Amino acid sequence: MEFFDSHAHYNDERYDEDREIILREIYASGVTNAVCVGYNFKKSELAVKIAQSHDFIYATCGISPNDIEDFSEENLKKMERLAQNKKVVAIGEIGLDYYWNKDNQNLQKEIFIQQIQMANRQNKPIVIHTRDAVMDTIEILKTYPVTKKGIFHCCPLNPELIKEGVKLGFYISFSGNITFKNAKPEKAIAQVPLERLLVETDCPYLTPEPFRGKRNDSTKVKWIVEKIAQLKGMPKEEIARVTYRNAKRIFEI
């Protein structure tokens, strides 16, 4: 089986000591493609640098709703220049987070919209982070359509979000939290058509069972594939194949 980790953060400081070792290990494990996701300008630059050094790694660039302090008109211009790199396959992660940031919601919306517009100028999909902001996220996507669509990363298990996201043409990506003992992902996963399904680790975060408490990496994406296969009553090989094909399609790789 080959796996595609559609959302990883090898630009995180927790890999500074052994990044090259980990990247060799994940490729040897069957993860033959992964996307290193930016979330502010510095980490987007590093994501591109990592992608340029490894054929099987791709990058995104963007300013997340939890990194609003990094936003400036100058940084947005620099981000757009960075987005022209051939290894950059999407703009993200971008979006809204009212869980961690309740006091700057209007600013979050404005920056989300500006980056959607940048994605459209660059003819790239977007990678969406949304938390406790379902209706505002959907309203913005309806008002400011994304030409190349995109991905709801680590998608909240919210039926309305998934229904509207699929209706708008977006892909739905699940991560290690669907394996947690208190998770109830059955209905959410059943809602997603196979042709819109993706898997991710969001590493170094959200380490799946049975590895919770340890640093996550892309070798563990297979536990997410296995969980989805179990819930859909399908062979894990088929879920791996479908999610790999879907990721190639949305990222145009």
C-alpha cells in the first residue's frame, strides 16, 4: 500500500533534531507523498524549503487564524510570491478559529477572505482550518467562491459542516482524533463520499491510538486509514488507494 499524508507539519520545531531521519523513515514506510503545511510566513518558507529538498514532499503557504499577529500587507505580498513556487500546491492553512481567538473574529474573516482571493489569483486550492466557526466559514465560502476548491483539514465531526462542504465541492480530511476512545466519528465518515475523502496526520499533533502521548509522524497515517476502512466496511487497501488518488487530484500532483 501507498499512503498520502495530506497535512503534516515537518516545519515544526519538534523535528529540528531528527527531521531528515524521520522523512527517510516515512517514505520507507509507504508514505510516498506528504504535504508540509505552512501557517505563518516563516513556517511557510520552511515548508517550501523542505519540499524543495525532498521529491515526495509538497508545501502550502498561508497565515492561520491562530497566527494573525503575523499578518501584514507586506507579508501577504511575500506570501503570494512564495506561492508561485512549483512545490506549493495550496494556500493554507487558513480559516477561522473562535475557540482560541474570540476577540478578533472580524479580523480573522478579513484575512481569510484576502487569502481566498490570493488562492484564486494563484489558481490553487485552499486548506481550511475551522474551529467553533462553522456557519461563518460556510458563509464566507459561499460569498467568496474558491476557484480550485480545497480541503477541510482535520475536519470537525459536524454534520452541517460536512454536508455544506461536500455540496460546495470541497474535500474532507480526517486525522488521528477519529481513533480516540471518546470520538464518535461514525456518522461524519458515513457522510463523506469516497471521491471526497482524504487522510492526514496533522503531525506532530493528534497522534492516533495506540500511540497517544507520543510525537506523531506520517508513518501513523495507516491507523487513520484502518479506522476509516473499519467504519465504512471496506478493505484498508481500498481506502489507501482512494485517498491517495484524491490527494493527487486536489493538489494536481
